[in-house]
Amino acid sequence: EELVGEIQDEHEALRDDLREESPGCWLVPGFLEVERAAGLVGMSVNGAEVETVGGLITGILGRVPEAGESLVHEGIQ
């Protein structure tokens, strides 16, 4: 009898969620750590008071973004 299905560690699951749509264009989940996302796009996040990409975007906009909405910040969309 199987109690749990296949077990993945958290880092393995994150790799599946990161997708490079085109050179330099990444699709990432909102729960991704800001430092990791910054490393993908070459952005500095020194002193960021948020932990996730979703938190960063919400902080920049001052509200929760609408579905399909885009944002340009420091030359990064």
C-alpha cells in the first residue's frame, strides 16, 4: 500500500516552475525567492524588504496585480 506518491524536494519542484520563455525572458511563480529571481535577470535586490517575487511586485505597484498585468521596473519587465 502506498501512502504518499512520488516525493520531490522543494528545490526540484522549483526547477519545474521556472521557464525561460525566450532568451532573458523568464516566467517564474510569485512564491519564488527574490534573490533567486534577481540572479536570473541580473537585478540587484540589496536591502529588499520582501522575500518573494509576488511580494516585490505587490510592493512596487502598491496593490495586488491584475491577471495578465505587466510591470516594468529598473528596465526589467
